[in-house]
Amino acid sequence: MGSRKKQMADAIKEEKKQVAFAKLNNCPTSPRKMRLVADLVRGERVEKALNILKFNQKEASSRLEKLLLSAIANWQAKNEDADVESAELFVKEIRVDGGSMLKRLRPAPQGRAHRIRKRSNHVTLVVGANNNTQS
């Protein structure tokens, strides 16, 4: 391997060390309801995001709180020597995509049937470290 290629590989490896992610697949909540809660924590610091999710009334907030804790644990596994408080972790990206739909039929008047779509979603949460040392 050439020296430039090795330097680039090392730089990319260091960048990936600062980022950790967690995924939640096939969550039985509609994506629209999950996005309402996800928009509250996008770009926030981890401590503030955990407080927002903990005291939010919506059902989706408990699932996102668990997912955020998982992403923090994944970041700690990558950086065993680093401290979470000093790293200033923040929610870098949170993406809510539609998942599979369960299609059901509900009886309607005059022998008809209406289709009920029970939606699910996939959530991807990326946590990044803010290593700006400002004195």
C-alpha cells in the first residue's frame, strides 16, 4: 500500500471512530408519528435529547430514548479510553423511513370492505462527537 493511500485510510478510520449509529427496524408506529418526536432531538446534545425523550408524553419517545442509549453504548464500545461527557456527543443524524405495512380489511356498509394499513417504520440514529477544543 502506498503512503498516501495509507494516510487516507488512517484518516477515514479516525473519522469513523468519532461516529456511532443504532438502528430500529420494523417499529410498529406510523412514520409520521415517529418523525414528530425525531424532529425534537435532531441536532441536540445527547444529555438534552435524553431529557426531552424522557419527559415527552408520546409513545414513540420511549422507543427513541432506548435507541439513543444504544447508540451511546456503541460509541463507548468504539472509544473505550474516551469519556462521554468530555466528548460532547450530539445527535448528528436521525432518519425515519417507512417500513412494511400490514394490510387488513374492515367491513363497510352495503357489503363493501375498507382497507386498513397498519404502518411500521425504520429509524436510524447517528451520534457524533464534537471535539472542538475551545479555551
